[in-house]
Amino acid sequence: MAIKYYVKAAISEFKGDDGTMKKRYQSIGIVMETKHGLMLKIESLPVFAMKEGSILAYLNEPEDKAAPAAKATNLSNLESDIPF
């Protein structure tokens, strides 16, 4: 069963560094492809995020694992002298 989508819901809002309101998201499940079609697996329900008795969720496609990761830290580049 291959993961087709990650299901994420907006659970809260916060004020960013630039003063604009931003949303915080939580992964609540996945959508898998089975031999009978798509299947939704809900792993958690953020009940505190419910508004008017429902939760709106986004489907995000999995990122390509072959794509280079965001600037990983290489331990060989660390300074050998610790300043304390």
C-alpha cells in the first residue's frame, strides 16, 4: 500500500515574526492506495481544533525522497575548539 497523501489540519494560529497571523498544522492521517481504491487512515483527531462541529484538512502529496535535503549539518565542518 503506497501513501498517496498526508492529511494535515490547521490546529491553531500564532503571530509570526513579521506580525502576520500564521497557522500551525498537525498531521492527522494518510491516504493510501489499495487494490480496492483509495483508503483514509485517521491517526488522530484534534478535537480542540473543531469549529462548528467539523475539521477541515488538507491533502499534501509526499515529497520526493530523491530530492536533496535542506542544507544538512555536516559534523566534519564543526569547529574543534569549543569557546567555553
